Amino acid sequence: MSGTIVRVPTPLTLLIAAGTLTVCGGAWCQTSEQPSPPPPAAPAPQASRSGLASDIKRYFTAPLHWDRGDWAWFGGALVAIGATHHYDTQVRTHFLKTLTSAPTTNKDVQDAIPAAAVFVATWGYANLIDDRNGRAEAWAMLEAAGLGSVSGYALKYAVGREGPDHTSDPNQWRKGGGNSFPSVHSTAAFAVGTVLAESGSDDYRWMRRVLGYGLGAATGYERLKHNAHWLSDTVAGAALGIASAHFAMNRRDRADEETGLRVVPLERGAMLSCTLTLR
């Protein structure tokens, strides 16, 4: 960044940002969560696999296992959220000029379609060609988006931030039952997009990253364009989604044999089957 004036985020901003990234539990736990000593060869598959319930527990308790590097990533995310909060009003003003009608443009379903389409395409193609790795990738997308969205919704109602469609003041916290922070659309899009970007063969890594991170960035842009969120809402959502994606990818090898999404042919159609092992 250029310039010599640096605005320090308010304590409330940092507190809310800290809550966002603490609840997410995600990406930074992958380097700090040390695996237990390898068990004997015979019982290894059963001893090392604890199912979806274990993933949920690990996800929400991940900060307890962070090391110095994890906390450094956490601090960087806090700085990003706090810095973008400074520009919330300017970004809202810019996009309000592009709206042709009322300051509220409800496009929630429309903005969720791209991320959902990427997941469905990944899952459908993997089942079409019977690709086990593709099914594991689709499951990681679903798990990351699900865990991230649950955390996002919990924060929304705990924080109660008013959105730009209800107020011109980006500092309206817990005053009117708002649910703007963070952007769950951005969380889900970056969760799905990050898994797409960082999975698969390195031969197509650049293409995957353009599509994956482009999906997240485009969704965040649309939420701003439709006056549904402040800029810092989308940045917090992105951090939450990326963290959740890395958590799911880190746990994906375990999930491959314990969970599965597949199409079961029926006489007059097909049925989606999801298999989970809970211990």
C-alpha cells in the first residue's frame, strides 16, 4: 500500500475479526495438528479414522493446536479484515451509484448458484467417470462449505452487524439485529473454490487456481454490487472459506473411505447416496 497514514482498526473490529477466524478453525490447523504415532499395521485403518463427528470436533477446536506459524496467518487475516473495514463506506458509495433502483437488491439465490454449480459439476463428473479422487474432492467442497457456513451463520447472529442495505454506517454492531458479518456467500464460494484450486493434478494447477479463486472473488464482488455486504464482510467470509477448505483438504484422505457421494441408478431415475461413518 502507498501513503504514510495508517488507520488502526478499532478494538471492536479486531474483536469481531478474531471471533470470525477463531470459529473457523480451518487452514492454519493443518500445519499445527500433529498426527499421533502410527499404530500397528493391521489395525491402522480403523484406528486412524474417526468420521465426520471427529472432523467437526477438530474443526472447532483447531485453534487449541495452532503453532507460531498458524498464529502468524491468523494475525495476517486480522490485519486484512481491519484494513478493509476502513474502506467499507467508500466501496458502498461506489456500488450504490451502479444500482438503478432501490438501495437493496436481493440476489441471494442468484449469487449462490455459481458455487453450487461447481460442486454439482465436480461430483457429477467424478461419478460419471467413476473417479474416486474426484468424489473425494467433491466431498471436501461440501464439508468445507458446510462447516464454514455454520460458523458464518453463528457469527452473523452473535455479531448483529447492520448491512449496507439498511444503514450507511459500517459501525452499526448489535443495534438492530443485523446479519451482515461475515458474508456466508463468500465463505461458501471460497471454500468450494479453494478446494478446486488446490486439488487435482499440478498439470492444470494454474487453470484450477484461476477458476477456483476467481469463483470466490466474483461471488464477493457480486455481494458488494448488490449492496448485500460491506467490503470487510466479504474479506472475513473469504478468510473463513479458505481456512475451512484447507481443513477439509487436510482431512480428505481420512474421509475418502469413510464418506462417499454417489449416484445409485433406479428404475425411473437415480438417487443420490451419501455414506457417513460416525464413531
